[in-house]
Amino acid sequence: MARTPTGESVLARAVRVLDAFTADEPGLTVGEVARRSGLHVATASRLVAELVAHGLLERGPGREVRVGVRLWELGARASPTVSLRDAAMPFLEDVHAVVGHHAQLGVLDGEDVLFLERLSARDAVINFSRIAGRLPLPTSSSGLVLLAHAPYDVQERVLSRPLRPITPAGFGTAAPLRTALAEVRRSQAAVLAGHQHPDATGVAVPVRDGRGDVVAALSVIVPNDGRGRDLVPLLLAAARGISRALRGPDAPVA
């Protein structure tokens, strides 16, 4: 792998370029890419041109560039989350049909929840998550479920840092967050009213694989009307169905 005079590989710099793009800002100028990636403008321009030539980035109608279709294609083809999403979709659709608002599937990625799928409806309650979007673990019901079952070192990193709640209902200090995580492990569900928006309640449960490890969170976003916990049995049943689908057609019924 060719290296620059600083010792960083060209591939590492290309990854820095790709990391500059976010779900909220999918189109950037070369200057913005350079600033976000910490690269010199000339270096960023050269890497952008190479990535465009390979279809990993594409140029927009103006001066901006954005993630290319080929990058999406490669990611969708190789990602281990594809089988998880495929197994979950029938159950996610059933939950969505019952709830009529938002139903979504998220996985742990670093200290965030990364959303693989989201089904919504017209006039559904406000929801800030999106497919391929992220939220900090302590701020959402999906994140709380994943954090409760995350490795110990991940939990301690999150708990040791300043918490930044999105609304006054959110977790501002570690003590109530620790209590909430213990309750999630006990009840196998997280119900967070008003943590993302005062009008919304998030309800999430864990999805386990064949070994019993938590591999995802299944959640719904519904109006903040005090009835969110009534949806926990529905979500738990759907999560068990996804787990059976992940184990295969010969798995015994739980």
C-alpha cells in the first residue's frame, strides 16, 4: 500500500474523504471535503477525482460531490447486516401495520445506534432517525437497548463522558442512565418518553441471534400519550420471530 510522507496510506486518506459525508449533508464541495477530512485541498481534490473515476463518488450538477451508487452497491452486497435486515423485514412490516407510525431496526456501531431500516407512514409522529443514520446510544430507545447489552468497555466509555440529552427528559448524568440500563436488562425493553422530541415516545426491545447474543434493536416511535409500554409484548413477539429467522427454518419454536 503506497504511503504518503506522513506515513499515512492512500487508502486511509481515501477513507477520511468518504467519512466527510453524512446523512444530513450528502453533497459537499471539494473544499468542504478537505476541511472535514483534515487534508490539503490539493490532496482532497486528487482523491475525490480518483474516487469519482471508480464510481465511489459522483459529481452533482453544481460543484458538489456525493457518495456514488457503486459504493452503495458494494456495501449492500458485502455487509453482514443484509441477512439481518432480510430476516427482520417481514416482522418489521407486521409491527408497522399494527402501530401505524414508525418501526425500525438498529445495530450497535461504536458508540452510536446505526439504523438499517425504517418504515414510516404519512402523518406519523415526528422521528429523527433515518436509514443509514446514527444517534448517540443514550438518546434513543434503540440505543438504550443496545448499550444495555454492549460490551462492558463500551458502557463505561459512554457512562464516563459528559452526556448530552436532546430534550430535558433525556439522561443528563450517569446515575439515572445506569439505573435505566439495569431496568432494560431486567425487563428486556426500553420505553423513553420525550427523549428525542416532546411529542414522541420510543419503545425498543433486543433482537438476539442463535447464540443468544443481542445483535440489533427493534423499535417503534409513537405519540407520547403514555401508552408506549403497551407495545412491548408486540415488539418482543416480533423480536423472537426475527431470532428464529436468523437461526434458520429448522430452529425450534421458542
